Amino acid sequence: MLEIIDSGVAQINKREKAARLNKAYYPDQPTGQDAWVADKDNGVFAVADGVAQSPDADKAAQAACHEFLTRLTGSDRPQTAEQAKDLIKHHDLLGHLHRAALQADAMTTFTGMVVTPDDMMTYVHVGDSRLYLRRGDQIEALTSEQVIDNKYRNMLYNYLGYDKYYDRIRSINLTPQPNTMAGYPLAQAEWGTRQLQANDRFLLVTDGVTGDLDADRLSDETLLLHTSLKLGAAAAAYALVDRSTKIDDTTAVVFDIGTSGKTSV
């Protein structure tokens, strides 16, 4: 049987990132708008990135993460990938996250996943935070960066169609190459499942890590180098946020899958 054997989180805010890169930071620019979940015991992980134009975006990101954790833990925690998919497809999981974010009247991206005892993981994704799987010497992007007309990103705020650009969603390529949009037409959301293997490493990152412009993109080689399995999960998470070059709140959540009884990859 497989289990989560290591996990780690690292976060740098805009102000600190600008100082590290010796670049300008404007005092009136909001900071601290990322949120995250890393519940190793329940196998629940997520990142959310509140949109800077919304004054209370930090609250929207925190609310979405809290709602996700609440609905995937406790007595209702899914025991199989099918049960997790049922929460997404028939129990309006993203709708609940959306309404939680709206309490702050703000926008946020959201990428979350749950590991279930059937050695599966199930993920759901809206926006431009990302989920990667490192398996051996390959990194696969399980989610895409969702944009509208190369400008407007899909957020929980417009998940239910509050945005007039609702019907023009599409995916753009990043490195690593993103997968295609999920087949289930759940507004603009993506979701999926994956069979786990020993030594899998999962990375959840906000776009402070992936960047928006070509100059900010991390290459496949850089991602592989800084997520080496020789590094513990916490060290890999820190390496990702430290290596990123975008002036933005930057968050990485990393966790590892192994065989029961092991303590590290």
C-alpha cells in the first residue's frame, strides 16, 4: 500500500521576492495573497492565488482553501477516487469554493487534490496555479494555464459565468507541456485522476513560480534540477520559490508518495 511519506511548503511574498531580485516593489501593491493547504494525514493539498486587483483577495484565497479542506476531511472524506470525483461532478465542490470566495467579493485561482486509500489521487483546477507530477526524470503538467484572449484568467469569481468572456476560455502552452482540457464540461474547470506509484512527487505552485511571461518561465531542466528526489519535500518547495523570477506572491507545496513503512524517498 502507498502513502504520503513527506511533505513541505515554502512561500515568499511580493515584497521579499522583489528584494531578493533587487527589483522595484511598489508599496501600494497588495501582498500576501496566496493561500495553501498541506494536510498530510488526510491527503489534502491545495494552492490558491488571490487576484491583486481585488482588495480582499487574500481572504478569497484563504476561504477557498478552508472550504476545500473542510469538504474533503472528517467523516465525509472520500475513500476512493470515484467518491472524490462524485464530490466534483455531483456535489458541486467548485460551486462551494466559489461561494466561499465570493464572501470576500474577490477573485482567486484554485488548484487542489486529494489522495485516497485506493492509491489514487483526484485533482480539480481553475485558473493559472498549477499541478505537476514528477515521476522519475520526467515532469508532467497535469493542469493547464487557463486564459481568455491571452489576457483574462479564469478564476473562481467567474467560475459560474460572472465574466462576459465566459465562452472564450482556452489553454496556452507552458513548459512542461500542459495536458488537454478535461472532458467533463464543468464550466471552465479541469479535473482528473491519476494512479499513484512509489516515488511519485507532486508539486502544487502558484503562478509566482511558473510566471506569466516567457522571461519568467522555468525550463524543464530547471524544474527537474530543483525538484530532485535527493531533496526532501520542504527543500524542493523552497528551491522552487527561491528560483522563481516573477515579482509576485510565490507558493509551492510538495509531497512524496512511498511504500508504507518508509520515511523518505
